[in-house]
Amino acid sequence: MESEERDRIKSISFVDKTEASGGGYSDFDLQVTADTQMENVDPADHGDVVGEPYFLVYIDGSLDNGSRFSYTNGTLGERLNVSQKKNGEYTIDVHPKALEKANVENGEVEIMVLLMDRDSDWDDIYAVKTVTIEYSSGK
């Protein structure tokens, strides 16, 4: 990823939070501000040159760039197809079931958001940003 591509996710904040009785949050969504415009990003032999942006949200995720391909670790919490906007604001639901599936324990949880472009061979990563929240299952 080139430097200008990494900066496509401008900010991520937590919204629609449900405070847990023991502290932290048991439920929350993400508010992502990002440049999702993707004109002229795909090769012409793919049909058209306009990209198809989407977000992936990983719970306790990490990205391994050890080869020509990237590998994501962690539990996929959500995928959201989005429209193309220069300064778009998108709300992404993070379902409590996704946190349970990731076997998240009470305490700090890292949420990794990737801005992707769908392609016919393999999808491209255009931005990655990680945020942390204090989580409590409420149990």
C-alpha cells in the first residue's frame, strides 16, 4: 500500500455504545469516516476500472504482510459494502455474537477495520486502522 492509500480511513469512533454493569461496553457500533472513491483502480480487463469498496471488521485481528499476499488473523466480525464517497461516513454494526465467537474476554479489545476493493482474482487492501475499546460481556 502506498502512503496515500493508507490514509483513506480518516477516523473511527465508537457509537451506539451499551455500558456494561461491570464497566466497559457490552455492545457498540463503529462510525468510520473514509475516502471510498475508487475510480481507475481496477485493470480494464476486469470489465471496468471502477472499484467496489467494502469494509471488513476483525475482532482482535492482525495483518501479516510476509509475502506478496496479505493474511488476516482474528475473527471476522462484519463485512459492509459501501458507496463511493470522498469523505463518507459509515456506521458498521459490531454484533455481540461476533465478540462471543472471537472468545473475547473482558478488558481491552482491538478492532481492526480494513477498506477493501473487490476484484475478480483477489481483493485489494486500501487502508487498515485499528482501534481499542474496553469490553465487558456483562456476565
